[in-house]
Amino acid sequence: MSEIGGMNILTLAQTYGTPLAVYDEGALRDKLKSFTEHFRSDSFKTDVVYASKAFNCMAMIQLIEEYGCCLDVVSGGELYTAYKAGYDCSKIFFHGNNKTPAEIKMALDLGVGTIVLDNEMEAAELVRQISGTDKKINAYLRVNPGIEAHTHKYIVTAHVDSKFGISMLDEEDIVNVIRMVSSTDNITFEGIHAHIGSQIFDKKAYSELVKKMFAFASKLKNEYGFDVTGVNLGGGFAAYYTDEDHPIPVDEVCAEIIRTCEEENAKNGNQITRVLIEPGRSIVAEAGYNLYTIGYIKKTPNKLYAFVDGGMSDNIRPALYQAKYDAFIAGKENDEVSGTYTIAGKCCESGDILIQSIALPEVKTGDILVMKTTGAYGYSMASHYNKLPLPAVVFVKDGTAREVIERETYEHLISLEKQEVNP
Ligand SMILES: Cc1ncc(COP(=O)(O)O)c(C=O)c1O
């Protein structure tokens, strides 16, 4: 692979410098098209809600709007970016376990369509702010269904201590929140939300979730009389990072979810009129590539290091949860493998290793290393550790690149600092 989005990788590195985050815009569009085409039913309204925490910037949000998707934001910052991108705020779902009063106010002022409530105190704050105004908002409540799904396994637990949502076992608390928000005409309680994990490879985890959510929605209606019409199933759709990963194709996982939802809905009297999913990673991960320039090469008794000009500051995932990645050297794709390298970043942390072990052709100073599948939770989790400026972000399509986020400069890094430190 010598090109991304029809543009030569070495040209991209030369033009924009490194480290550089590159997105294949065609691949982003293909994923959005696939989700919106396959997540459809004749029995209820469906919505794909992009979880923008995976990669939130104005250019990305504009693509989301183009494909008619809704948007999940979890902070005032993500919300502000969407607003500035010209995104229709009525299609926003505002998430988070600790939305501050100021963030709730901002959501109401900007006309956010839906708030996903996390807890009773938050619900009370929303009711306090909205009552007596002419503002309106829809509400979902995040529930914890006791299913945890990660990679190849999912487990059904009675885990009641998650920081997110309210456990289905704490039915009284759930009922209290719904009663509280239903007490004002300004809030329309629409339904329940759950998110059970990330990198889910097992379709059955979703079927299990659907069954629990539909049964619980039905219980809330039959036993308490609440008009629950929406079920939001969260994200967690897997991406391909290395050959250890076998993500379920989008059409298959969507078909499985839709089929189970239709079955469960029929069983429960077709009470649900809207079903939503919130993919983040699966939309952006595989479209993204991080380009680095190789610096020095170092041999230790047991390792052969190749150092790069970025690291945990632009991609924390390997250090944070031992995430694995594949990579190649641009222009040497067909060269014979010469050794096993450890790709290390330039940050002052022994844990700043991007790839523990990878077979590559001979790596030389000045080579461009291309890390694959870096589009999710890379740039969005980046930091200024060691005062490294954030990389530029470029979208490439049909051989043309456009810079969607500029590279930070040293000036940006100190722009908020007071010059007169010792007045
Ligand atoms: C509420 C919610 N929805 C959606 C997502 C997106 O998950 P993923 O990127 O794994 O699809 C997350 C991720 O943390 C989440 O917390």
C-alpha cells in the first residue's frame, strides 16, 4: 500500500510533516453509508448516532451531517465543536455521567434535541433548569443491563457498580428518575439507553442486550405506565487492528440487531417505535493512519528499537490498554523482512511503546512508518505530554488532501500562559 485516498504516502509526509494523522475520506464515507443503509427496519424508525468521542472535529461532524446521522457528544467541548460545525443541534444526544450545570445550560441554550440522563441528581438539575422556561428536550435514561462485552467474550453479570447509568436491578431509582422528568411538560421521556463495552466481536452480545432492553421497556410500560418508545443500544462495534481481530461486518451485525429488535418488539406489542445505535470506533478507526518519521535506531541485548517522532502523546492506546497495531514502512512494502522491531515513541515514559514487536524490512533513519487503524481514540485522546504539539490532521480523497486540523506550534503550546510570571 503506497497510497492513502489516492495520494502517495511519502508525498503526504513531505507536504504536511510528521507525526501526521491521515484519514481516507472515502473509507469514512463508505462506513457511514454502510451503517445508514443497513441499520433500517420497516417496523420502527432507526437512527445511527455517531459517537464523536472516537474522533471529534468539525470536518468529521460535517460528514456525519451529510449522511443524515445523529451525533453523540459527552462534553461542552464536543458540543461546542458540533455547534461551530453548523450541525443541527436537535439531532444531538448529550451523554456523560457528570454533565455540569453549565453544560446542561449550554445544551438547553443551543437547542440540543436529546439528553441521555445518567443519574437522579442530574435529572433533578435538568428539571430545575428547564421548568418554567419555553425550552424543550427529549430524554433517555442510561441503564446498566448487567451485560459486559469486551472483545471475544461477553458476560452477563449482576455488576451494579458501574459509574455509568443506573442498574436495571435498581428499578426503584430508575422509576424515580422517569417520574421526575415526566413531571414537567418541557421534557419528553423517550426511552432507555445502554452501552455494554467496546471492540465487541460477538453478535450474541447484542442479541442478549436487545432482549433485556425490550423486556425492560415493556416492564416500565406495563408495571408503571411509562410511555417508553425508544431503545438506544450504544456502540462497541469492533474494528480490525491486527490479524487477531475478526470484526463482524457492518451488514451482518446490523441485520442481527434489527432482526432481534423486530422479534422482541412483536413479542412486546410493538411498543418501541425508534431504535438507535451509537458506533464510534467502527466508523473512524480503519480509515485512519498515523505517519511518523523514524529517528534513531537502538539495539539493546534483547530488543531492536526504532524511535519515532510521536508516541503516547498522539496515541495513548498502547500504553493505556496494551492496544495492538499493525504498521509498515512507506515505500518498502514489498521489501524482505529483516528483523523484529520495537516501535518506541519519544516521550519520557518507559511505557511509551507504540508497537512491542513487529517484523519489518530494514528500518532506516528518515523512513516513514505508517501505523494502521489509528482513526479512533487516537487524536481525540492526544495530550501535550512533554509539551509535544498535536499533529496535523488531513483528509484525503480521490488523490486530493485537505488539512482539517492544523499542526500545533510551540506558540500554541504557550498561548494561554501568562508571560509575567514574577510581577
Ligand atoms: C455511551 C456510548 N456510546 C457509544 C460509544 C462508542 O463506542 P465505540 O467507539 O466502541 O463504538 C461509547 C464509548 O465509550 C459510549 O460510552
